[in-house]
Amino acid sequence: MHSSEIRTRFLKFFEKRGHNIIHSASLLPDNDPSVLFNTAGMQPLVPYLLGQEHTMGKKIANIQKCVRTGDLDSIGDNRHFSFFEMMGNWSLGDYFKNEAITWSYEFLTSKEEGLGLNPNLLYITCFEGDKNAPRDIESFEIWKSLGIPESRIYFLEADDNWWSPGENGPCGPCSEMFYDMTENKVGDLSKDEFINAVKTEDLIEIWNDVFMEYEKKDGEVIGKLKQKNVDTGAGVERMTAIMQNKRTAYDTDLFEEIMNQINSLSSNVNIDNLRERRIVADHVRSSVFMINDGVISSNSDRGYVLRRLLRRAVRFADQLGFKNNSLMLIAETVISKYKTFYNDIELNSKKILEEINNEEIKFRKTLHDGVKHFNVLLNENKKITGYDAFVLYTTYGFPVELIVEFLKEKGIYFNSDDIEKFNIEMKVHQKLSQTASAGMFKGGLANHNDKTIKLHTAHHLLLAGLQEIVSKDIKQRGSNITEERLRMDFICDHKLTDEEKINVEAWVNDKINRGLSVVRHEMPLSEAEKIGAQMEFGAKYPDIVSVYIVEDEKGLAISKEFCGGPHVKNTKELGQFKIQKEEAVAAGIRRIKANLI
Ligand code: SER
């Protein structure tokens, strides 16, 4: 089924069930100053979810354009796109769980009106319940009544099954649908196996029904909204991949012409540069839609996001051997692909192509000189300082994230002092607005503020503590740090006992209280392996790596890990370490969430 048929069927299906169809809102939010772009279908509808009357009534369906650029590093894999379309049906204080779930099921499985997917390949999750809301037995019963066996319905916690757009606003428990992408159906799965099958992409999340009846304020759920709403979201990209039996939307009709064109422009097409080709496709597609909605390249806010995408696209296009003025050709293809559904992009095509071409010409002029200068600095000093980054940015137009990427490819990392220095230089020269500099490191370097830096060091101590107290065989499998907490997944054959948890916590706190130094070393990968530095299982590392060592009073290593940093200089900066939760995520893999208080 063609992507356009999926869109049409979706809207028709809900129109027939009493929904009014509305156009996608602009990518630029007009009622939410906290975000630069709409990042989810619900964002433009927030006032109505909170109770304001919508002129189109209480039942609405749409396809909303969205942009997410917080995770540019992941783009090029099968699932991440900086631009995507969300199909959604909305109840603004009208129907609730029963209709929402029944219609989701019918649309997915009906051959006549929907997608005709095989119901035996559907897997469902419901909310497990916590202090904010009870276990969602109601959704569970509805799914069962539709014929989904209990063995394919899983209860998951808020991390997975509670949806909110941020720290404030409407939110609620959700029920998600997953589809089996394997040739041979994976069959009944235990909860751990299910979670694992999602990780390996054998099961793909295809739709999320959110029951928005709660409200969040400053990160806390403060109670119920005036009305019970439904917010559903199904990505066009994923649905298209499923309907065309592909693992990724890049291999579907959505990207077919775009990828073909990129391949014909490249001097050398091979599997090793697939990621680069996909990045160019993704970034040009997003840029077309951003410019269409009024963004122009600049050094602040949205303009900076656009500039960053385009310059990144130019850099990869250059590596792929594209000649000058080629992004414009790709943009033309994007426009001709999408113009039937979004006819304004054809009206704005001249402006879009000009903007993209100008940015390419401008950046190409300095790209080669800039790379030369970068290499000279690197050869002379073995590093790029914050000041160098500032010069590269102001003289050659290298967005700092691009410099970070160049460095990363060479196994060298900016440390927090360099970032600080860069930011100071930038402020002095008043080049960037506050917003852009605050958001600047979100992509490549995540949120490097004090809290996350401390949690990062605590993360290293936790791994060492687990190996010391629980088992030498523990290996890290994944990690994630927000301002609120750290999260570590690790290989371990048993649930930690209360005693083990208390002892690990005490071990970490002992190292904190002793005020030990945290030192960064750069060394060849082979050397780091020789000294037994911890690496994440399955991760790939460059030839020269940076290793962080926590040293005891005698200078002996208590923890040594491959890591780009940044970290605190002394463990006494951390405060007190507290394990909040220990749980299973998959067979043989445990997860700890912990915090500093
Ligand atoms: N807001 C939910 C999501 O983006 C459902 O639309 O997944």
C-alpha cells in the first residue's frame, strides 16, 4: 500500500466515525514558547486538551508535521527521522478508551477500510499503574474483548506507558500497539522476551493511544483535567514501512525517489556510506518543510537548527562526492514527492530551493578551508580548544556540533572547560541568542549541566560498585542520564537482594566521602583494553580513546571507563548517592535508576 493511500484511508476511516478532519498545523508552535518546533501531534492541540473549545468540534483527526532534532546522532538508523508525520485521532472530552482502542484495532486490521494487518501479529502494552494512576485494567479488558489473547498484552511502567509532552501540560497513561516484523511470527512472548523483541526491532511500535485525563506541573502529576481526552499517534513513516514489508521507511515509496537521486549524485555508493546517504535525505526533507513554514537559516533559535541541518547535509554530501548545488536537486525531489498532500510546498518551492542553495553555496566556500584549518590545529595541539571552536564557527561557519562530530570521528572529545570557554566567547561576541546556546549541545553532547555531570561520575562509581559487591561479571549494557536521575542497564543473572543494594550504595557513598580524584587520560584503544578499562558491551570505539579513572588515595584505579566525559574533578562534589529502583528489562539484563541527593 502506497503512503498516500495510508494517509487517505486513515482520514476517511475517522471521518466516517464522526471526526472532523483538520489540516496539519505549522511546524512552528504558536502557543508554546517552550519548544522551537512541534515535536508531537498533540502539541498544537494542547489548549483544547486543557478544555478550550475547538471550532471543529470534539472529535478531530489529522496528520501533523513534526520535527525532532534532539537526537541527530541516531539519524541514519532505521527508525529516527528529524521530520515525520503523525496520524492522529482526537477526542476532546468526547469518547474515551473503548472507542479509541476499538477503532485503532479496526483501522489496523480491517481489509476494507483500514490496513488489513494480521491481528495475530499484534502485541499490546497497557499501563502498569503507580502513585499517579491505577493499573489500566480497562484497556486490558477492551483489548481482550477484541480478541487479543492475554499472552500478548503486557503491563509496563510509566517510563514506557505514560505520555506527556514535557514537564507541564496534559498527560496520561497510554496503550501501545506493536507489530511483528519478522518473517516467521515470533509467537507468544514472556514480558522480558517482548521487551527484548522491541529492542531488536523484531516488534515495531506502530500506534500509541494516550488517555489524557491528567495534568502535569513542573514534572509532577497534579491531578485530573476537566475532561477526558484521547490523543492517538501513528507515524506515517513506520506504517508505510510495515505496509510495504520493509524494516525502514528509507526503503519505502516515501524515500524511494529521494534515495535514488542521492545514489545517482554520489560518486561512490556502498553499504558503508548508507548512513551518510540517509542523513542527507533526512536533513534535506526536514529543511524543505522548515523553510516552507517560514524558517530561514540564521545563528539563533529555529534558524540555527535549520542551518545546522543544512550544513551537516552539505558536509556529508561533500564526503559522498556531490557537486555544488546538489542539495537543491534533492529538495526538488522532496517537493515533488510531497506536494500532493502538502500543496503549499509547491507554492513556496522557489523560496525553499533558493534558501537551501544559498546555504550550500555559502558553506561550501569555507568548508574545505575550515577542514584544513581544523586539521592544522589538531596536528599542532592534539586538541581543539573552546577558543578554536569559536574561531572555526565565526570564520568558517562550522556549527560547534559539527566540530564535536569531527573530533568524535577522530576519537577526541571536547571537555566541559572547552565548552564553557566556547560559550563565553560566543556570549562576548553576542553571536547567539540565549535559546540557541542553551539548546546548542542537546544533540551531540546531551545536557552537560552540573547535575548531569555529577550523575555521570556517579554512574561510573555505580558500575565499579556493582562489580565489587555483586559480581565481577557484571557488564554495562546501556545508560541514560537526565537531570533527574541516572539509569544503567547491565548484564546480571539475578535480581539484586536488598542487602546487595544497600552494600552497593554504601560502597559508592564511601568513595564519594573520601574525596577521590577523577582523571581523564587519552590513549590508544589497545592500551585502554590492556589496562582493563570498562567498555559498554557491543559498543564501537575509535583508535584513540579517552578513559576516565577514579583514583584512590594511593593512586590506584577504583574505576576506569572508556568515556568522553565530562566528569567532576573530585568525587566529593557528588553529594549522597541513592538507588531508587532495581528491575528487570530483559532476560539477564537488570536496570538501576539512581539519584544524588
Ligand atoms: N502523543 C503521543 C505520541 O506522540 C500520541 O500521539 O506518541
